[in-house]
Amino acid sequence: MGVTISFGIQKGGVGKTTTTAISSYLLAEMGYRVLAVDFDSQGNLTGMLTQQNIYDFTERTVLQAVKEKNPVPYIHSVNDNLDVLPAEDFLSILPRYIYREYKGHPAALLRETLDVVKADYDFILIDLPPNLGDHTVNGLTASDYAVVMLQSEPFCYDALDRYLEFLTGVQNNTNPDLILGGILTTMLDARATIDSSILDQAKEDFEDLVFASVIRRKSRIKEFSIEGIQNRIKADRVALAPYQSFLEELIERVKERQVQ
């Protein structure tokens, strides 16, 4: 049975999609069977992993999957170990579908959909949108673990407490088995004093919840969104190394929980 992990915070531009995409790619390289679920109507995870226009997938997306509670016809293969459940901007109508047509629990739709294929994968990674609406509630309700993104800048740090409160609300109301996997610091600019100060403050406030791995700003990571994720040359390996380190920590935390 696969482990489902969501990546989120209610702040845009903090590296959620890039982290989900690269983590999916690296886990697949490690030999795991991975399903990446694009649950953001911007469709950036879809574009980054498939290197196709998101509108190539119109009527063949996660939206159709949840309406039918069956993702199988809509899963797109990226390589032997990596699949993606795509999205495009019609996913934004999900709340309307939930409250006008869906007859079940409004928070359980994605979980029920992914349960159909959960046994087929080692990991299912969900890219959440930058808000606290129905998409995020569904994503967290479908998750075994939540990774919280912390861009090392003040606005994102200010959003952290509210997102953690939101996770607690999901645990209390729709998914008592949800585990906070940890807080991942992203897009750190080593030249900026404030970035380092925010990281230090996060470690002081949240202690072991903060991953030791830190994702720093690198131009090569931006290029992956245009060229696709690659692991061929030294610049690729340098860019990917912090994500590899993060995944090693994350997998260790998952294994520790499974033993308990």
C-alpha cells in the first residue's frame, strides 16, 4: 500500500510544485513506483513533469478522475516508474461540483478516488494549491503525511502557524491519521541575512519538525521547468542534491512511523 504525501502552504511561489515534481522524479529514479497528483488548477506540476501543454490533457485530468472516482483512465505515464494525474484550469470548478452534484462527504472525494490505485504505488505525492479551500482540504484528507513548505521570507513564515492550525483541523474533522511529516525550508538565499534569520527562528520554534535539508535558490532548478528535470551533468546533480537529502530524511521519518 502506497504512502500518500501532500506538499502545501497557503502561499504562492514557495516551491511546492518544484519540490513535488523533483521529489517524484527522484523517488522514481530510486526504483519506487510513484504517482504525482496535480491538484492545483494552474497545472504547473503537469507541465513540468510531462513537458506538454496542460491543455493537451483537457477532459483527461484529475477533475474527471474524481467525478468518476476512478483515476485509472486519466493517469499519464512519464516513465517506467513515474505517472502523473494531470490538471488544467477547469479543476477550479471542483467546489461547484462538490456542493452541487457530489453526494458523499465533501472532504473525502480525492481520498476515495486515490484509494482505487493506492496499492499500485509506493508513493503518491500531491501538489496542493496556495489556498485553504476545498482542494487543500481534499488533498490533506487523502494524505498520510503533510510536508509544509517554508520559503525563507517573512510572509511565508507568517502563514506557517495558520497552516499548522489548518492541519490540526483536518486531523480533528476529516483525517485523524494525518501526520505532519515536517517543515521544509525552500528558496533560501544564502546571501540574505533575513533568510538565515527566518530559518533559525523556524528551528527554534518548531525544533525537530524542521528538516535539516534546505533547498537553496539555484538557476538550474528554474531551467528544469522549461527543459524538464534532468540528472545528466554536474549542474543537475548539484541542483538535485538537496532534494535527495530531503527525501532521505522524509523516507526515514515514514519508516520510523511504520515501525511504531
